[in-house]
Amino acid sequence: MKISTKFGGMMLVIVLLTGFLMFFTITSINSIKDITMEHQNSNTPLMITALSFQKDVIQIQQWLTDVSATRGMPGFDDGFEIAADYYESAKGRIEDMRGLGVEAELLDILSGELDGFYYMGIDMANAYINEGTDEGNRYMEQFDPYAERMEESVAALLERADTAFSTGNDMIKASMDDLYSRTVILFTIVIAISIFSYFAVQSLVIKRLRAVTGVLKDISEGDGDLTKRVDIKTKDEIGDMAVYFNGFSDTIHGIVTTIKEVSERASQAAGELSAASQHSAAAAEQVAQTIGEMAEGAASQAESTVQGSEELTILGNLIEDNQRRMEEFTEASARINQITSQGLDVIDELASKTEESSSAINGIFQSIAKTNESSEKISYASGLIKSIAEQTNLLALNAAIEAARAGEHGKGFAVVADEIRKLAEESTASTKVIDERIASLQQDVAEAVETMDRVERILKEQFQNVSFTESRYREIAGEIQKSIETVEVITEAGRQMEQKKNGVLDTIQTLSSIAEENAAATQQISASMQEQTASAESIAQESEGLEQLFNELQGIIKKFKV
């Protein structure tokens, strides 16, 4: 299987898992957002409205009781108007609660009891003012059951609002816990896949590339051992590169071997030619006897030069084939480099998705902050009710003192004052319960903030793992670039060999020309002995130069181990 296919499969798994993680996270965040909005738009306003309704009922009873106690004296005769305002406010609260999802049956009962409570309180206050204490006390006895039912209804309403408020808090907490648990599981899977991808890259690419570059380094920087081969037999791009490299090494091995053999034969021939020419110059007087030998030497020399020219032509063809193989090797390296670039693009996309997850979690933080603001508003309303209850308790104490001063006529009013005092104490107790609920809500909000901090840390760890994977891919790209540079060095060496081949070919052609001249000289030896001597000296000089050239070539060839 090709490396591109393997990498593509791993990247597809990472992308699909990341997409699923993003989908799940966004879905969970939207669910938490919906629950929080419902809690903010329904449960919290319901709690505030119910507390406000309780305050209105307390104020109605307080002002009607004050009017009854003062007998509507000037300066204290506005109690009916204020009580009527609170009555209208309470009726409006009931209508507001209809829009907040409270059962219509409960609100109808509450509305009816409010009407009876209010109008009976009006009758009681008028009886105290117009008919005296005794008649007012009689109405007081009728008013007490209305007040008790009103108190029970208000308690039921507050219990209904408290239940809805607590349920909303529990749903938000459960959703946050579920999001945290699943997010941790999915992030763990992503981290595991990233670690697996890293080791897979090490096994599939890095180790094999190091094996190839190690052999190239030994050849280029070592003792020129051309017998070394890359032992990689996989069916991927690196395996293809190893096959091309081994083929290239075989070609170079054959070229160097051929050059070595040719240079040895040419050097031997040049030495023989030099010795023959020197012997010819020293024994010019015996030239007639050795003309036949010189003719044979010239013919042999011409044949050797022709053979050397043919072998150098073969060497040129091998060098050209080597250049073609190096081009194929370069193309394979370019494809691997392209695959690595695609992997980096996928990792960049994964980093972008991680940043989007962080933005979505910031949105959750804002929703939790709004919930905290709502709890502070409820706490403020609770404090206001507590303050009113304390004032009511103080007024009840003053009324009890006035009733004690009135003697027998103030007994009924003392009973009313005692009821008001009890109602104030119950209101104070209710505010304590509300404060406890608010404290619990604020604690839940703090836990939610802590949970979001943990999620944010996990996102940071994922971003670090993505950066780690990206750095490893860049190391792969660096190793591939080193391979390409090594190939360029070998290609340049091939070009230099081509140039050397041309120089050797020119020298052999010159030698062939000289051999032809020697053959002609043997035919004309009888014409001029001086020309023969000069030609022999020229041949000796050229032979020495040729021998020196082949000695240099052999020195170069000996650097390679074949």
C-alpha cells in the first residue's frame, strides 16, 4: 500500500473524529444554552414574580391593619388607597405568572382567594372605623380564615416556583457534567490517534528515509563503497525510491568497473608504446630491421585506440542512463514531499477546529454569567422582603403596645397585631430559605465555571498535540529535502564524469591519429630517417602524457569500492 494511501486513511480518521467531536460539542452547547435560556426566561422570572406577589399580599394586610388600628385618623387614612394599589399589583403578578407557565387552575384559585382576602380586609377595616372595636373584632374572626388560606396559597406558589428553579439548576448541572465526561473521552481518543500517527510516521517514513540517507552518506562522504544497497522491499513510494537507488548504484558500479578495466588496458598500452618509441629513437641505425615490428606495434596501437573509443562510447550511454534514473528518483522524492505538505494542511485544519471549540465554550461562560446575575437580583428581592418583614414586626410590636394601653377595647386589635407579627416572622423565615437557594445556585454556577476551565485546559492540550504532530511532519519534510540534496550531489558527479569521458575520448582519438601517422612513417621509412626519429620522439612524449592521464584516472577509480 502506498504511503499516500496510508497517510490519507489516518488523516481521514482524524478529520472524521474531529468533525464528530465538533458536532457533539456544538449540539451539547446548544442544549445547555437552551436550558439556560429557559431557566433565565421562565424559572427565574417566576421566582421573582412569586416573591413580589408575596410582598404585595403582606403589604395589603399591613396597610388594612394599620387603617383598622388608627381608625382612619387624619394622616393615617390613606391605607385603603395604598392597599388597593398593592391589590392591583398582586392581580397583575397573577397575570404575569400565566405567561410563565404556571397552571391556570392554581392561578384561578389564587386569584379567587386574593379577592376574598382583600375584600374581607376592606370590610374589617370599615367595621373598625365605622362601627367600633367589637364589630371590628367580629370581622377579624372572619378575616383570619381568609388570611390563613391566602398564606397557604402563597406558600404553595413559592414551593411551585422553588421546585421549577431547582429543577432548572439540576438540568444545567447534569448537562454540563455529561458534556465534560464525553468531551474527555473523545479528546482521549484524539490524543491516542495522534500518538499512533506519530509512531506510524516514524515506522513508515523516518526510519526508511534514514536508511536511504545513511547509504548515500556512506557513498558521498565515506570510502566510496559502491557495493552497498538499500534493504527496503516495501510496495510504497520509499520502496520505489530504494529500487531506483539500487538500480542507480548497479549502473554506477558497472560504469566504474568498465572505466577501471579500460584505464588499465589503456595505461598498459601507453607504457608499451612509450617503451617502443624510446627503443626506436635509440636504435635508429637498426630501424630497417625493426620496421616490421613497428608496423605491428602501430597496428596494435590503432586497434587499441579504436576499442578504447568504443568502450568510452558505451560509458557515455551508461552515464546518460544514470541521469535518467536520477530524474525518476527526484520525481519520487517530489511526490513524497507533496504528500507531506498535504498532511500539514490537514493538521492546520485540525488546529482551526480546536480554536472554534474554544470560542463556543466562551459562549457558555457568558450564559452562566447571566444566570449568576439573575441569582443576585433574587437575592436583592429577598433582602427587600426581609426588610419589609422587620418593619412589619416593629409595627406589630407598636400596635400591641397601643392595644395594651387601650385595655379591654384593644384586645381584638392585639390579636391582629399578633397575627401580623407571626406573618412577619414567617416572611423572615422564607427569606432565609430563599437565601439558602440563592447560595446553592451561586455554588452551582461556580462549579460550572470550574468545569469549563477544565474543558479549556483539555482544548489547550489538544492544540499542543496538534502542534507536536505538525513539528514531526516538518521533520519528515526536512529529511526528504536532505535526500533531494544528496541526489543533486550525485547528479553533479555524473556530469563531471561525462566531462572526463569527453577528455579521455579526445586523447584516444589523438592517439589513433598518431598511430596512423606511425603506419605511414613505416611505409616511408626509406625516404627520411630524421623524420622517423622525430616521429618516435613525438610518440614517446604523447605516450608519456597518455600514461600520466590514465594513471590519474586509475587514482580516481580506486577511490570506489567495487
